[in-house]
Amino acid sequence: MDPRTAPAARVKKPRALREPGNLLVHGDNLAALAKVRPQLEGKIRCVYLDPPFNTGRSFAQYNDSLDADEWVRMMRPRLEALVPLLADDGAVFAEIDDTQLAHLALLMDEVFGAKNRISTITVVRSATTGHKAINAGPVHVSDFILAYAKDKKRWRYRPQVRVREGLDPAYGTWLDDPDGTPARWKFRPLRSAIAEQLGYASPRAAAAGLGREAFDRLLVDRALASARNVVRFAQPRYEAIGRAAQKVVDQSRAAPERVFVLDREGRPAFIVRGGNRILFLGDKVRIVGGRPAIVEPLTNVWTDVPFQGIAREGGVVFTRNKKPERLVARVIAMSTDPGDWVLDPFLGSGTTAAVAHKMGRKWVGIESGDHLTTLATPRLERVIAGEDMTGITHETGFAGGGTFDLVTL
Ligand SMILES: C[S@@+](CC[C@H](N)C(=O)[O-])C[C@H]1O[C@@H](n2cnc3c(N)ncnc32)[C@H](O)[C@@H]1O
């Protein structure tokens, strides 16, 4: 039949170009990346890679001892093979420790362009206890994540927060009726207000009656639960605020007991007393894991993702190599939306695939070692069966479902 007159419905996409579902590939990642390119070119929004760190050790599953140049020769073509797979607004996050950090940074500058560097994130992975403490020189407790966009102008950061433990001591004032008329607002020390709520005449009496630690714990719980009633006073940088706000500050200084409110279009009201701005703890509190917590914008130093206690995550033992699900989840959350493609070419025990699956992303994981069969595959089968209750399962509410294909090269 003349192809120009063939009915449209019969014109099928060639099979090789159809988008695959979630995919586990058993084989060397260089060959695997070439293999998936026809289906996934330009589609991957996030690559997380956790290559061998070249620690000089030999693990049960693989040897981690190359000379530095050999390591770079191994990595270069693999990083280059990621470029065509990345979406134009995609990004690559490579985890590494001190050993190859400098080589990897230079290599990624070359492959992705220094201008596309998003961040160098320091991940604090252990305390100064154990074997690391006997190293000569400062004790190494960190990994690094080198983050590069394919095109930084097109990449979009999905803002993340970190939970601050305890209470910022600056928030030390209680306001009884935040919804009432500001002119009638009454302020008193937070500790006194909470002590009174607990049935004590003073903070000192509460600490004596309950024990200092218990009182401090209750204070934090109650302040977070009633965060709109908890405030701090902060001196505004006079030269950095607009004319209208400066005028309000001047008025407030002249009448320090009065509260002045300047409503602002599309921004929180500017509320001042005694020349100081009133800031509400409620503006910093979010529900995290079902409980109120103070959150702050995420920085490039991550101290809040525990590596301790992950031995059982995913039901797989992959000592010294497995990364916390929470760590990978943060990378995926900052760089993708549900339904996006995530790729890990050094999959190890399957962490990235398990996390992407629980977060509703599509994924490709590549691993050359036999642990793809003994660790990663059964781990993902448990995730799909809804049997994996570890890692980020609780936070995501994932209850099972989905599929993946396994391809051996
Ligand atoms: C540090 S581990 C990754 C651990 C992983 N993030 C996890 O949480 O389990 C590095 C992995 O890369 C695999 N690997 C090394 N060279 C590879 C290659 N050329 N192709 C595919 N996998 C490779 C190793 O077998 C090892 O499982």
C-alpha cells in the first residue's frame, strides 16, 4: 500500500521507540545507557548516581580499588552517556566521598559545564565515633553530592525544607489573642504562659514540679501546637525596608506600647511594636510526619538524614554502600514531579528505584553486580507487593502496586 494513503490508525510507532515502563537492567551501565537511549532520550528528569567511591576496599559484591586516572577513565564515558538521556530541564546528582571528590568535580565541570553547576552538597553521614576517628588528620564524616543541571537556566528547584529540632529561643513571647484587635494585644513570657497552662504559678515552680527536662519538652510541644500564639520581636534593618514601613517604625518608636499594622498587598502584614517587628512562630511551622515542626529552608549542608539505622531498609544488607531512602527522596523531591523519570546507573541494592517507586516516579535502575538479582530485584518486588514498611514508606503513604521489567544484557 502507498504509505501516503494508509489510514493513520495503522501507522504505529516502531516498537523500539515506545516508552518503556519501570526498568531494571542487569549489565554494565555503559552498554545499558546506550541500550535505553532510543526509548528514553531527552526524558530523564533526575539522575542520581552513587558510583564506587574508589575507597581502596574490596567489598563482597565488587572491588572498589582503581588508580585515580583509571577511575576517571571509567566515569567519563558514563557521565557523557547521561547527557542525551537528560530532559532539557533535567539534572544529575552524583554522590562521592573525599577520595575522588576533586576528580569528579572537574570531570562534571567538563561534561555538564561549570555554568550548569547547581550545588555541592555536604552530607554528614556519621558521628566522630568508631573506626573513622583513628584516621590521621581531621575525622571524615561526610559525603558530597555534586549537582549539575543539563541547562541551569531551564532547571527548576522544587523548594525543600529541613526540620529544626526544639524551639528557636528567640520565640519567647506568648500572645493570648492573635485574632483580636492588635491595639488590645497583651504579651507575656512564653515560659510563664505555658507554666500557667500546666497549673503552676511560675516557670520555676513548673520546673521544680515536673523536672526541668519534662517542662522544657512540654514547653516545645505546647508552643508548636499553639504556634500562632508564639511570637518574637526582631529589629528590622531600617535601610532595607520601604518608605511606608520606615514610617510605621518611626511611629512605633514614638509610642512603644502600641502595636502598628501595615497591610501589604500579597505579603504578610508588617506588624511593629516598640520599633521591633512581630514575627509569628506559626509562619515557620508545618506538619511533618503528622506532627507540627519548625521548618527552615534547606541549605547545602545536610545534617538531618541519618545513615545510622538504615541496615534494615528495604530488607537488604549492603554494608557501607546502601544509602538512606530519605537522602535519595530529598534529591528526587527537589528535582522532579510525580510521573517524571528517574535514573540510577549504579543501582546497588535498589534504593533509588524503591524510593522513586514509592514517590510515584518512573524509574530505570542499572546494576552490573549479581546483587541486582539477590538484593535489588527482591527489594523492588517487596515494594510492589506492599510488603516493604521501611524507609520512606510511611511518609509517602505508598501501599504497593505497579510493575517493572527486568532486562539482562
Ligand atoms: C556505592 S554502590 C551503590 C549503592 C546504592 N546507592 C544503594 O543504595 O544500594 C555502587 C554500585 O555500582 C555498581 N557498579 C560499579 N560499576 C558498575 C558498572 N560499570 N555498571 C553498573 N553498575 C556498576 C556496583 O556493583 C555497586 O553496586
